[in-house]
Amino acid sequence: MVCRFLNKARKTMPDIDVDFMDTKREDMVEYMRKTYGNDKVAYIVAIQTIQAKQALRDIGRIYDIPTRHIDLLPR
């Protein structure tokens, strides 16, 4: 297994991404800007699409609704 951070063939240092709670994200961005400089901090947005069935399963998981109940919903 080759680890991204320990790969000797890599020519440049890897970037590091970190996820924070929504309620604390701005505090962390401000801290990083003050610590590392505004030109070293960036927002990265990841967008994905999912099917309606998967969206319902995700909602069911959040609300502790058994998957078998979600599967019984009409299409």
C-alpha cells in the first residue's frame, strides 16, 4: 500500500483538507487565515447527486426509521 503522504515518488507536498462542524467552520477559517495567511486558505465545495431512493434512506437513517419501512414507500 502506498500512502499519499509517504510516497517518495511524489514531487510536491500534499494538500490537507479538514472538515469542521457547520457551527464552527467560520471560526476555523478565520483562525487559519490569521495563522497561515489569506492566500493559503481556500474553500472547496463538493457536490454530489443521489437518487431519490437513496435520499429517502439517508433521511430515514437520520430519523432512525428502519430501512425496510423506507423501502415500503411508493415510488
